[in-house]
Amino acid sequence: MTTSASDSNTWFGDSAIGDRFPAWTRGNAADVFPDPFSPLGQDLVVRQGLCISLRDAYIDIGVLDWDEFENPESPELFAMFGGYLYNPLSLTRLLGARMPGVTPQAIDLAFFDDRDDIPEYEEQPWHQSPKHEAALAESMAWTMSTDSIPELDADKEYAESLRTNRPDLASATDSALLARAREMVPAIQRLFENAMRISSLSSLGPGALGALCEAVGDPTASIRLLAGIDVDSAAPSHAMWELGRVANASEELRAAFEGGPDAVLDTLRASGSDDANDFLARFDEFIATYGSRAQNEYDIMSPSWEVRPRIALAAIDLMRRSDESKAPSVRHDASVAERDRVAAEMREKLAGDEEAAGTFEAAMQSSRLFLSGRERAKTNVVIAINEMRMALREFGRRLVERGVIDKIEKIFMLTDDELSQCRHDPESMKDLIESRWTQFQTLYDREPVFVVNHDVPGLDQMTERNSVAVTQSSAGDVLTGNAGSGGTARGRARVILDASDPLALEPGDILIAPQTDPSWVPLFVPAAGVVVNVGAMGSHAMIVSRELGIPCVASVAEATRLIPDGAIVEVDGSAGTVTIVSLPD
């Protein structure tokens, strides 16, 4: 094992690197894990939950055997460097090395950003395995032939039961709170295993569509064929839209929202009117159903909508001010109609070629099923994570009340073992918590290196965020990225760095974001188009933009710095370009 950097130049939770899987990347991790990850989240959610799930999923679909993992009993398959989580580039490339008709390079394009600093694939003799090739062939055949994934529906019912059966946390003992949090570990393991199984196979259908469209001379058609797929992460937007319509129908509710999202709930609770009570009841139902969503939602330290409803209220207000043409259902229906039109054209072009026509239908079914399933599986996972979050926040609230810490979030600076010590001897943990919190805050100001290969980077290898000067684009400049969701849109660029603070965004603007996770989806609804700094072909921004029928270009490096806020831009989601039409006055 490679040793880590010295203690003075490393975050205490950082990983070591083994010989078998030396390469790690922020590609696709920057979407899912955009911020530094808390120690308690790393321990309970990542190491005890996600890593175990990825191990089991890869064994299940035939990528590896148990004894091919380093430390299989407790594998570290999502590594941490500089406090940021990384995806296992070497491990994921093994999927391409062993899967029939696939290559490690194809896996890179399917799951990670296409960047010059990605290291070349290092083939090892043990990578080639007829046994695993045969097992993966069976998984591929299932992926391209099944018409349902019933285990995801069972998982959804199970995850929702975790929320429905939440005990009264306020009256629970400290012991019960910690037990409740730890009870979510096996739930996360179960739910994330299916998420990884589905995600690992989700590129097969879109890949087949891409090859067919290329063969008939219309490579951009594959993007349009993936439009209008129903995904669970877009469901909150539909509910928010309806809440926005309810708010618009009442003079009292409109006035409450115009006072700003921070005061809406207090204003309505003080009112006691029928309109106020009706909205509050609807909003309570919304939070019970979708309150697990959050920015950086896999980290239990991050505030979910249930913890900080202001985030959801700001998005509802934005939709409230949007006209009916921006309704998610309207855009979705138009997206489906365009998909069906392109599909009909493809069927005409493939008529007479029975094999190609059959592959097309299988690829369409697989794409819809697995891209939708991927988002459902993630939604199931974050429900369990939020149940863990809420129990731990109640314990943290009590520590604030007892004078042990001065804010709830500091409880997440501990590890699982330290949590038990803190319960019994909280005074002994005070200095440790404070020192970690102080260093943890500095991690937000650092830019994590994009690729780690063989050697563990020290904190001194992370540059200060935005320290490298960037010259903003000029009128006429064309920025390129990955084609994410078809169509074109022109509008005012609005650079939004935090989904919880979207007040600068107006209906019809082009949303320019560093990355997106489900907490950003409500901002897609009023936007005319979406541009993000990072995101590979299967990224969240692309999938949701297609469901909502919004042009999207992903992986436009430094878009949030290159594109002037307020500039008029044109987004071509099929070509993967962003044109600066004019600069702001």
C-alpha cells in the first residue's frame, strides 16, 4: 500500500492507495459529492454503506470475484483525498476490460468527463478473464431484454416505509437516536447495491442507440431519443409547480412569497387563514414525500429540504413567477412528442434490416428502463440517508443545548466510534471537534485535483479555489462541452453557484451551474437551458434535462467563470455548444 501524505499535509480521513486500483477521479463524483465530505458521513454512509454496496453489485453482475478486491471485508471503493470523495477509475475500467464488446475507454466516456488529464488505462494480466466475460455477457443480455426491474419498486416501498415509520425523535433517548442512525447502514447497503447494479449497466442502451444513429448518418438523434424519460428526481418539480399555482391563486399567499422565502412559513403560520392553512398542509405533505433531497445529499451533514425548507420555498417562488409554458408537464409532453417523432424516423431508416430494427427497439426499452431506474435507485438511497441525518441532527441539537458544541453540524466531525465516546464523555471530545471543524472549513476553499494516480496528494497540491485567473468569454466565442439534451435556447446567462440561493434566476434565463444534483432540478423548470461545468454522458443534469425537455450542455470547463453573468447566450444541446451572443451592458 502507498502511504499517505504526512499528517500536517493531509486531511485525517484521507485514503491510502493500493497497487490493484491506483487511479481515482473526481469525474462524475463532482456531481454526486460536490463538497468536502464530513467524517461521520464518510464513516457511516460511505465506508460502511456505499463501499460495501459497490463491492456486492460488482460481484453480482460479474465484474470481479470477492478475492480480487483489496481488503474485501471492508473495501474502500470510494476514496477520499483532501476531504473530497473520488470515484474508482481503475475499478470501473475493469468493467470495460471484461465486458464483451466494450473497452475501458468507452467506460470513461460513459461515466466520466472527457479530459486530457485522465491517465491512460493500465492493463494488467489479471484483467482478462473469460469467466467474468461470460458472466457480464449474461448481465448485458438481461439489460437489453428485460422489460421491468421489480426490485426497484420493492426498494421504493421499503425506503418510503423508513420515513413513514420514523419514531418520535424528540422523545427518543440518546441511545435510541444513535441506534436509529446506525440502523440505516444496512438499509443504505441494500438500496445502494441496486443503484450500482443498475447504474453500471445503464450505458448499454444509450450506447447501442448512439451506434445505430451514427450508422444511419444522424449522430445527434441519439440525444433526442433519450428525451422525456420519467425520472424520480424530477418528481419534486412537478409537486413544486402545483404549489406555485396554489400560491398564485391567493392574494395572501402571493404577498407572503413576495416577502422572501425565509419568512413564508412564519407569515402563514401566524395568519391562520384558510388559504394559509391549506398551503401549509400541502407543503407539509411535500416535505414528508420529498424532504430527503438536498445539495450534496449523500452527506448526512448537508441540510435536506426537511432541515432547511427555505431551499424548497425559494424554488417554489421561482416557479410561481413562471408562465404556464414552463410547466414541467408541458415541457415533458413536448419532449416525449419529439422523442417519438425521431424514433419513427429511425424505424423508417432501419426498415428492412431486421437485426438492426430489433436492436433499436431493445435499446430504446433498455434506455428508458435503466436511466429511469438509475434515478429511482438513487432516490431510494437518499431517503435512508435522510433518516440517518434526522436522528443524528437531533442528537447534535441536544449537544448544543448541553453546551458541548455551538452548532448542530459539528457533530458530523466525529467518526462512528468517536460518536459513542461523545455520548458518554462529551467534554473529552470538545477540542477534537473544534480542531477538525476549523480544518474542515478550509477544505471548501481548495480545488481538489481532478485525478489521483498511484500517489496520494497532499493538501499543498490543492490550489486555492478560483486562484487561477480566467479571462471571461467575449461576444462571438463558442464554448464546447458534451451534448446533453437536444434543442436550442437563447436567453440571459445566470451564474448560480448555490442551489439554495437561486433568487437571481428569472424565468427564461439560461442556468449556468458548477454541477447539479437533484436539489438543482427545481431550477431547471423555469430555465430556458442549462449549462454545467462538469458531467459525463450519463450525468444527472443530462438525464433530468431530457425528462423536462430543456437544452443542456455539460462538461463546459469553467463555464461558471468563463460565461459573464447577464450575457445573452445560445445553448445548442444537440451540438454541445454555448455561444456568447452579446455581453451584459
